[in-house]
Amino acid sequence: MKLANYTTVTCIHNEHQYIGSCLQSILNQTRKPAKTIVVLDRCTNGSETEVAKYPIDLVICKDKVGSWNNSMSENLELAWKHVKSPFYAIVDADTILPPDYFETLLRNVGDTVIVSGQIVTDSPNLLGKLVKLWERTYKFAPIGRYPRGCALMISRDFIDEIGGFPDMPAFETELIKQAQTKGKGVTIVPQTKAYHARKLTISNVVARQIRSGKARRQQHWPLWKTILHAIFRFRPFVLWGYFLG
């Protein structure tokens, strides 16, 4: 079976302590990317020096706030014109991949346009370990699970079709919604996992939930679905973010 090519894009904003493990896990893939791209977004803590240690094909430096409301979406769009392969793979700077991650996704992608493996929190502190335990409740939730943006592979043709990346928080939620509206496949491949290694704090957990809630409001998700999400995912601040949005 001939596997499709993919390009990895990693956007970095002062994640100096995670970059090395992330980039090495990309370079160690059994199915090598056609191109590796890093976007350095206003980095001030030596991230550029750390990236220079690795044979990355293209480094894009953004030294000021752009015209977009959401930097992550803007960064992904900046990299977009340099992606020529059939799949655009987003890997967050604090994510570590097993060597066969993208090979496994490509073998199981089928007709889907958005795909990821399972995402597992692997934060070293106590809160991170509690979140990892909490993630096991996902399998009991009555609401479908969707790919997460920290280790996501997207069809290039699909991004072309919708005109690029949406200028919204939680961009992957909007991409998934648009894909489903168009009747296109979205899936998680359970045979592989990616590990989210960022050290968690109460403040960034709450902020992430609020950001997710704002995104759901901007993307016109129904209130009842957001309430169910907040209850069954045990994410109460998503609901607060929804009202703030």
C-alpha cells in the first residue's frame, strides 16, 4: 500500500522546554514527512536557537502581532502556501509523537479529511496526572469524540475547499464542523496515541476551557450540546466561556 505524503507544521510561542522532544519525535517518524515547517511566533526565550539544532526544512519567523484575531490560525495560514503534499499535519510544540504515529494515521485515513490518534495528557505534575485519569472518562461519554488539534492531520484539498484556516479560537472545532456539514469523514484512529507533555496548571486548564466555550459560541454550536459537553466531559468552564463568547 502506497502511503500519501504529508507536511508537518509546528507553531511555537516560547515553548523552549518542549521544542526539542517535539521536533525529534517528528524527525523520528517511520513515514518521514515530505517537509517540516516551524513558525516562530514572537519568541523571546531562545526558541529560535533551539529550533536551529534540528534539520527543519523551513522556519518562518513572525516578529509582531498580525492582523488576525487568533495567532494560531494566522500561523497555520502563513505556513499553508508552503504545503504541497496531500496532507497538512499540525503538531503542537508541547506534543510528543510515537515513531509510527503518522504512518498509522495514513494507513487508516480512508476517505476522512480530518484525523488524529488518541491524545493523552502526559504532564509530569500532580494536576497533569489527575487530568490523565479524568481523560479515561471520555469512553463513557454519550457524545461522540473528535480529533484534537495538537496532533492533527488534515486533507489539503479540504482546506482549499473551505478557503483556508478559520480566524477563530479552537480552529479545529470549526474545521470539524465544516467537514461534517459537507458530509466528509472525521475520525480518531485508536491504534496510535500522541502525548501532550505541557506542565498543567489550574489557570491554563481553566483558560483552555473558557477558550473552547467561546469558540463554540462563535461557531454557533447549540447551547444544549454545549451543556451536555460541559456535563459529560466534566468541563464546567466551557459553559462559562460559551456565555462570555
